[in-house]
Amino acid sequence: MNNLKNNRSRISLKAYGIEHDNFHYQLPPKELHRISLEKGMGEVASSGALAIKTGEFTGRSPKDRFIVKDEVTKDRVWWGDINIPFEADKFDALYKKVIAYLNSKELYVRDCYACADHNYRMDIRVINEYPWSNMFAYNMFIRPTEEELRNFDPEWTVINAPGFMANSEVDGTRQHNFAILNFTQKIALIGGTGYTGEIKKGIFSALNFILPVEKNTLPMHCSANVGAKGDTAIFFGLSGTGKTTLSTDASRKLIGDDEHGWNNENAVFNFEGGCYAKVINLSEENEPEIYGAIKKGAILENVVMDAHGRVDFSDTSITQNTRVSYPIYHIENVQRPSIGKNPKNIFFLTADAFGVLPPISKLTPSQAAYHFISGYTAKVAGTEAGVVEPIPSFSACFGAPFMPLHPAKYAEMLSKKMQEAKVNVWLVNTGWTGGPYGVGTRMKLKYTRAMINAVLNGDLGLYNYDDYHIHSVFGVAQPRECPGVPTSVLSPRATWNDDQAYYTTAFKLTNAFRENFKKFESYASEEIRRGGPQRYAF
Ligand code: ATP
Ligand code: MN
């Protein structure tokens, strides 16, 4: 049995206003797993993983994410409905209430860090009301060695009180839940929601402010892996476009599945120490590495199981956003430490539910900048009968909800780094083929993997123009052949069997691009603007 008493007395929480020492410090995951079961907060799946329910919230709540507006942030943050300001006084008052609440609870405390590159390392203390949330922090952040723990000085603190409900009228929140970043006090204060993703995305958002402002380093919402020859690839994309799925590939070493920095020493480094995969419709056949990572130590969220603990991954009755978190060492083929050289290839993943973007195409530098600022993917409408119209969704830098600065700042840094490193940029449609959502089908994962591997193995050639067709609407270069992929799949128009419907839908999408880009027009150079679609419906 781990020496709890000793462990507990190693730190004090008085500086936070927590007076008691009824807290567990640095419990190993198997203890947190056991305590969660003991408290009736979870069940064991047949795989050995802990299965928990996050409660009212099964996803992030972007409308309840605030940033304290103060000396540090007021002139730097891009304020608006993504980065919503919160008054410093209101923060202090709410903080006191949350701490008073936590003073009556048994707590779980963990010291860990973000950024595999130690020049950028951020030491973090996570204080949780629930044992499984603390186990999530073990899985997702980087685990310090005993040695590193000895001189541990937390720079940022995450205070996570899912059971605390704010009173919006007095507390200044929108409703009972909130996630507030305070850059002066270096605190992420989360309450009223048990969704674990808020914990990791809180720290991600903090790094997305700190790294460019203080360290001239580019933070990215992307996954990354590295090939046998040391060639790094990174994959940008919004939620559900395939960052985790495609970076987890047995033939390449995984660097990380969601958050990375690109420093000035020609390296890409993971912020995290674990992965957080979607498990909707997960199968061992299609995604063996992720499937195999679901074992003791992993936490399944909001899945439905039978009496034997067997998970039905097709059951979305709790949420479509079923998840599993696991420490990165649950994946066999990983890069240690989680750092790779400058990327050779960058993939922009988009799940185009209009089914009009090519499954893979090469972008010019202007197109790369344009698509990065646009950050397009599509949301599919609900599953009600007859509702089949996809909704375009644009999120700057493929991660606007986590980017406190103006998108142009990240875009400028990326463009510069891409030029210096001479990377090739590819747009990959992991969404629909053969027609829009409701008519066509989702691109086969097997084909997407084959296209990506063809790029990474150098089989797609680089700019032998005869091998490419320039798309008449989007202007991107579409390869004519790709090993492992039927030629007919490479041309979206050909998969539709209805040219007129194809172009009508393609113009719907280009018009949406144009509409969205208006807010960036004054920041974008002529060169970037040229990277947009070539034709619009008038
Ligand atoms: P998040 O930012 O929320 O973590 P993500 O970009 O990591 O999202 P994934 O977890 O990889 O997204 O989700 C992609 C989902 O789409 C998976 O459930 C995967 O099985 C499914 N999928 C189906 N077809 C494809 C395809 N052709 N390419 C990639 N993913 C596909
Ligand atoms: Mn992911």
C-alpha cells in the first residue's frame, strides 16, 4: 500500500485557502481507480478500464469559458464570443466560494506538467473533487519522476469542482457551470461540470496564450507522429476530423494526439502525456491500437455497457461524444520523449459533410494560409428524419475555442515556420464521398490511411503537375492516382454521378467560405486571399 500519510504531508494547500489536510496527494492510478469504484462513481469494463459518467455535461461548454480581463490580458486577448471577458473582482469572489465548498470535501491532488520539451515545461497542480478526474489528470498530463517531484513548484493550478454550482446572478457566470482562466493568478477555475476535457483544454488555452506571447513559440491544435526515417507529420483538424485516429498508426511512432508546440529549435513537442480518443463506433479491426489501449488504467466516459461490462461502442444514448483517456504508454509505438524534428508534411483534416472537397489535395502556401485561418469542417444535422443538410463550421486555426490571441498571430507564425521548414501541406477530407451527408457515405478510414501513407512514403510525388488535376472550384491540386485507393474515389465529382448537383453543392460551400473569411479580410494579405476558392455562386 502506498504511503498515503507521508505523501499527504508533503504539501499543504493553505496557500489556496484550503485549510484541511483531508486530501490524497499523487495517488497512483490504480488507487484512484479503486476509490472511484468504492465510492460508486464508476464501474469496471470487461477490458479492465474504469467506466465513469461525467454527469450533466458530456462535452465542453464553450459559452461558459471565460478569461479574466486584467493587466496581463486586456490588450492581448482577442475578446469576443469565443474569449469572453470576466471581471477580476468577480473571479476573486467566485474563487472564495469554490474554495469554501472544497473545504468541506475530501480532495485529490496531483502535481504534473505540460510540454515534453523541458525548455517550455509548465508545472501544474490539479486539485480535484472527484477521484476519477484526478486519474484523468494522471493520464493526460506528463508524469514527473520522483526526482522532478522533489523540487516541484507548481506554476499553474487547476481547481476542479464539478459539484459546485454557481449562481449566475451574483457570480457573473452565464449559468451554473464555468471554466475561467486567470493569467495573473495562474489559475484555471472549473465548476459545475464534470466533463474532464475542460481540465486539459484549460491548460491548453493557457499555453496558447503564454507560448506565443512569452516564448515566441507556436502552439497548435494538432496531432503528430514520426516515421522510421525521423520524418515528422502533423495533423490539424477540428473535433472529430481524425487527429487521434490518424496519428495513431502502428507503422509510425506517436508523438501526441491533440496539442503540440513548434519551437525555434526546429522541433515539435507534445504538451500532454496521454490521449483522449473518441470511441463512437470504435472497432478492433479498424483501430486496433486505440482499442488495445482500453485496459486497466484507461478511463471510459459515458459509454453504455452490458451486464458483463462489455461496451457497446455504437450506443450513443448518453452522448455521441463517448471517450477514453489513457496514458500515452498504453500505445506501443511511441516516440520518447514526445518530440519530433520539424515536420515534413502537414495535413489539414476536414470532415466535409457536403462531400465536395477532394479526399486529398495539395495546397500552395497561399492556400495553406487561407485554409488555416478558415479552419473548415462541417457538422452533420441531428438524426431526425428528413434533416440531411450539413452545416458548415469554421474555426480559425482549427481550434478557435482554445486560442486567446487573434488568429492572425498564429497564422503568421505558422506561415513563417512552414516556409522556413519547406513543408508540404495537404488538405484531407475525412468526411463524405459520393454525395453529401444523407446521400453519400463517410470516406473509408482504410482509404484515408492509404492516402496519408502515400504522401509520407513519397508515393504521391510533389509537384509534377501532370500527376495532378487543379480543382476548378477550390483550386487545390488533386492527385490522379494513389496506391491503395480506387482512382474513382480521388475525384469527388466523379463519385457523385450528378455533375450539376455536385457543383451546386460545391458553390454552397465556397459561398460559406467567402462569408466566413470577411472578418479576416482586413488582416489577410493579397497572397492569402488568393488561396481561397476560385469560384463562387453569385
Ligand atoms: P478531438 O479534437 O475531439 O479529439 P479528433 O480530431 O481527434 O477529435 P478523432 O477522435 O480521431 O477526432 O475522431 C474521428 C472519428 O471519425 C473516429 O471515430 C473515426 O473512427 C471516425 N472516422 C470515420 N472515417 C474516418 C476517416 N476516413 N478518417 C478519419 N476518421 C474517420
Ligand atoms: Mn483527438
